Amino acid sequence: AEISVVGLQASGKTSFVNVIGSGQWSEDVVPTVAFNYRKVRKGNVTLKIWDVAGQPKFRSMWERYCNGVDAVIFVVDSADPEKFGTARFELHQLLSQPSLVGVPLLVLGNKNDIDGHTSVKELISVLELQKIQGRAVSCYSCSMKSQNNLDIVLRWLADRSH
Ligand SMILES: Nc1nc2c(ncn2[C@@H]2O[C@H](COP(=O)(O)OP(=O)(O)OP(=O)(O)O)[C@@H](O)[C@H]2O)c(=O)[nH]1
Ligand SMILES: [Mg+2]
């Protein structure tokens, strides 16, 4: 399957790709410039992953890298509520693009190892995920640092692979 990983800067997109790609967790990850492409094999599933940069100047590129993929993963830092409004805006902006009609969406509330992180139920509400129509939408709480819930994320991806 081909997937695209988007979301605001420092939400943990590159960490996600590193952890599922090689099991490598690191505190020091360089902010992505433009994008990284990585092919990951998990059992008999091959994932072609576009890890796209999240800083404001790169967000207009998200649509280009999401165009034609089998699924979009939107990563949110669930321990940084000040960014939820911007995340909601950018997510709904992206989903409004005609090229993305029907593409399945997985929202990851990352960094659940941090005390006070926001629950899935609250994320669904603040990101207004219930308003999204015409596509499969899932939302999981996870951590790249502790690798919590990565198994269910990989199962979700395997179910969308061909
Ligand atoms: N505590 C904690 N920190 C995390 C987790 N995932 C990522 N981080 C940290 O968050 C920071 C940003 O991670 P990146 O993976 O570079 O974030 P990004 O979304 O790729 O950022 P851009 O490439 O700039 O869009 C790094 O210091 C990571 O170590 C997590 O699950 N828990
Ligand atoms: Mg990155």
C-alpha cells in the first residue's frame, strides 16, 4: 500500500516512520524539509510511505503527496492542546481537496506517554472528526516513544493493503 503521513511540525511523523521502519526511537529527529520517501516491509505487507514536512511553508504540498495514496495518516501531538485549532483547520482543509475524496483517514493522537495527554474521545471532538463524511475514519492514541498501540496502527494499515 502507498500511504502519506501528514500533520503539524513536531507531531511525530518522522518518528512514526522511523519506529515502524526500523524500530529506531530517538529524541533527536531533524525537522523534515519537504518530504522523505521510505519503503517498509512488515510481514507480507509492503508500505510505500511519504513522510511530509509539517512546518507552515510546506503544508501546501500535503495535497500533492496525498493524491492517489491508499490511506492518509494525520499525526497530532496529543500533549499540545494549543495546536489543536491549527491541526483541525489544516486537516479539514486537506480533506476538502477533490483529489482526496474517499481516501481512508487514520488520525494518530501521538505522545500518549506524556502526562495529561488528550484522549481519543476528546480528540474526535476538538478535531471535529465526526463531521467527516464519505470516507473511513479511525482515531487512535499512541506513542512512538513507548511504541504504545503501534500494533493496532499496523493492523489498520495491513487491512488497507493490497
Ligand atoms: N514524548 C514523546 N516525544 C515524541 C514522540 N514522538 C515524537 N516525539 C518527539 O517529538 C519531536 C518531533 O518529532 P518528529 O518525528 O521530528 O516530528 P515531525 O512531525 O516529523 O516534524 P516535521 O518533520 O517538522 O513536520 C522529536 O523531538 C521527537 O523525539 C512520542 O511518542 N513521545
Ligand atoms: Mg518529520
